[in-house]
Amino acid sequence: MKKWIFLSIAAVAVGCAASKQVAITEADVTLAKTEFSGVTLAELQTGQVLYTEHCQSCHALKDPASEGVRGWKHHVPEMVEMANKDKAAGLDKKEEQAILRYLITMGPLKKS
């Protein structure tokens, strides 16, 4: 519970700090459900926060639309593994899934 509260607060802070990030809406959740049954607004927001916090610690953030579904499904697990090994990020499978769902929803699904 504390983790979700922290991530929610962090999502607001990240949203204020990063001008390129857009707010995730219920329309985005509806779109996400075409690919991922059971996805929630909270999960997509968590994915956005995790992506911003962890991925930019190693490299510049990519626009979610810069990759297709196949690309993100390849890159995200690979990057999470590297971050856990090299940076001791401690990302678990649920967090990896949240990042992946966020990127696919806000990129390839929105683009199509």
C-alpha cells in the first residue's frame, strides 16, 4: 500500500517536472484493454513513473511511439535485466509489466 501511495505521489511530481509526458486518461485505459485485459489507470501511471525514474538513470528516455509492440516487448525485459544487474534497480516482473504496458499503450496503440 505504501508503495502505491509513493508511486502515486511520484507520478504527480514526475508529471509536473517532465513537460513532454502527458497525463494518462481513462481513454488510454480503454485503449490499453484492447491489448491487455485487466489493465488499470493506476498500473499505467505506475509504469510511467517507473519508466521515468529507472530508464533515464542509464539513457535518454525514448518517445513511446518510437518503437512498435514487438520492439518494446524485446527491449523492456532486456533493459530491466540490465538495470537489475548493473544498477541494482530491483524491478520485479509486475513492475516490468507496468512499464511495458505503459510504453505500448502510449506509443504503438495510440499511434495506430
